[in-house]
Amino acid sequence: DRLVNFASAHSLGIFALGELMRAHPIVMVNCLTPHRIYDLFNPNVDDRPASSFLHAYLCYKNSQGLGVQQEGAKLQKLLLRRSKQQDLRRLPATPLRSWLCKIWQDVPSSRPDRQIVAACCARWVGDQGASLEEKAPCFALMRQELELRGRPEGDAWLLSMLLEQVCRDPVYHSPDLQQLLWLLGTAPTPAVLKPLLSGLAQERGRLATLWVCLAVWAPQPQVQDGSITAWPPGSPPPIHALLRSMLVAFTQLAGADDLCRTSVLTLGAIASSGEGAVAASAADLLLLLHRDGPMQSSSIWLPLVPLLENALAHRFPAAGELLARLRQRGSSGGGGGIGGGQFATAPQGGQAGTFGQQGGMMQGGFSPQQQQQQQAGSDELPEVQLGGLDEVKPAEYQPRGENQDTSEETQQQQQQQ
């Protein structure tokens, strides 16, 4: 396993190997043994030509029914040595790492254990240092794993991987993680989300932090990787569908009013922070939650009215429509709920309700799935105080007069009189 490099004529050597591979592939298979894989790479030269050759070589060898486990293991070991890491998930973003993932995609026999591949792909999708195009093989591998697991177990697994990456690194994760939601093909259900969120429910600040992290993701179109997962026509962006289902799950937790009010006010603050795509997305999401989200009391939405009137209604059409809906609901005075949609929340432990006219059907009753173990790294989130909320005050104490007699005998005498 000694690293050997053709530093003086590396590019010429790779070109010659490529020509030999095209002309005499069988000779190349017999001559290029696994322990020579290190010879293809020079740390001082661009890895992409050598990676492209290795990819073609392994694809051909795999097509002949020959295993390539050793070659795959050598490439993984080379990456670990270069980065001075012991865990494949912690490999930094490099062209060679991208080629490793593409080799995993095209040459299944080169892959390590399924769980390792899935964990690496989830971590690398959340890496800010890699472009969205470089992550396409990761999405393909995650789709294959999702199909192998089936429904609803696969949905719970995929959502747990996404939430795990956000919780692991709340600050430096990549919004590209939302691309995993496209693989579901439909909105995640509160029945699947609730068991995943229950582990954070005891620390309410962690749920609030998770909501903020997801709320600042501007919706992305689906990556064109040759295998498009169609969502129902007229569906909201997948990240908005996820947050809508999360809000339903929040209503089924203890202290739901404070948590839901925090979630709504957070979106208002994001929308008022600027004029970009993130702010516009927050305004659109507010309207979606009010129209098709869970029915809630007026105390959840009314604190948002001043912000809508003073800052948001004239900047975003969605905010203007939301303000009109709130005013109409307030003027009608009917019903305790201010939500305009028909997305009724389920009782504790029961099935989720149904979306309104535009939300489709939310299927409930799935068996709870256990949350995946947190990956190595920082698993603790910074605690977020639920600030800006009105505290629940006890009933006002009315002091009695000093000479006021409250005994039962005196009360009976007063009634007789």
C-alpha cells in the first residue's frame, strides 16, 4: 500500500493508459491489479483525468462479471489518507470524492456496506463545499436505498437522514438537503414526522432551531439527474410541504400554542428581513400555512397582524392576501379558529387529519419509526429561547375585604334574608 506516483509524466501516463484501455481492455484488466490503483493518482496533479480513467476501467471490469471491491477499497483508503480522516463521512469536498460517489453509482460491486453509503451520501449532500451538480450521484444512491426500504419505512428513514444533518450542523449545512424531499414524490405526513420530532420535544429550543433552519431555505427545483420523481400537480414546494406537516405535528405536542406562535412569528421575521428569495418564500409559506395548514386559535396568528400591516403587505402579494384573510376572519368573529383551511389536526396519538381543498389527502395511521442514531459530530443544538411570546398568566387574584365574612354559615344567613 505504498503510495507511488508518476510525478514527472503523470498526464502522459494516464493518456497512454486510456488509449490502451480502448484498444486492448482485456490486457488492461490483466495488467492493472488492485494494488496499482495508487499509481494512478498524484497529489500534485489534477485528479479528474485519472478518476475518469479509473471509472471507465471499473465499469468495464464490472460488465465482465469481475468484482471490483478491492479497487473500491483502495480508492476509499487513498481519500482517507489524503484528508487524514478515519471516517468516510468526514471526507472534504474534492473532485476525487465526487468521482468516488459516481463510481459507487455506476459500479455497485465497488460499494461498501449499504448503511455506510447512505450515511456518506446524506453527509455529502449537506456539504456546502460541493456544487449541486456534484451531488447528483448522491441523490441517485439515496433514491435506490429509499426504493429498497419501501413505504412508509423508507419515508421515515429519508426524513430522519435529512433532519439529522440539520441538527448535526445547524449553521453550515447546505440547503441542497431539500433535494432529498423530491425523492418522496409526495408531501411527508405528520404521522411519519411526529416520532422523529418527539426526540427533540423535551427541549423546545431545539424544535424552534430546527424550524428556523428549514424556514430559511429558498425552494429549489428538482435536480435533473435522469430519474425525475413527479409530485402531484399544484403541490407546494417540497420544503414548504415539509414545514406544513411539521406545524401539524407541533400541534400534537405539549405546549403547542407557544411553539406554533414562535413558528409563525419566525416566518414573519424572515419575510421582513429583505427582498430576496428567502424573504418571499417565507411570505408564501405563511399564506400556505394559514390557508392549508392546521386550524388554530386566533392567538397564534393575531400577533403577526402589525408586522403584516406595517412591513409585509405592501412588499409581498402573499402577505397582502394573508392580511386580508386575517381581517376577514376577525370581522366575522365566528369560530375560535383563525385558520382558513380545512386541515384539521388529529388528537394525540391518532391519525393526522386531511388537507383542505388544495392540500390533497394526508394518510395517517403509519406505525412509528425509530429515529436514526445521530452521526458523529456536534449533535447538540444551541438552545433557542421562545422569546417574543406572551406568557400564560394565572387568573388575576382579587383580594377580599378585611371585614368580608366568607364562612358557609354567614352565606346561608344572607341567602335566607
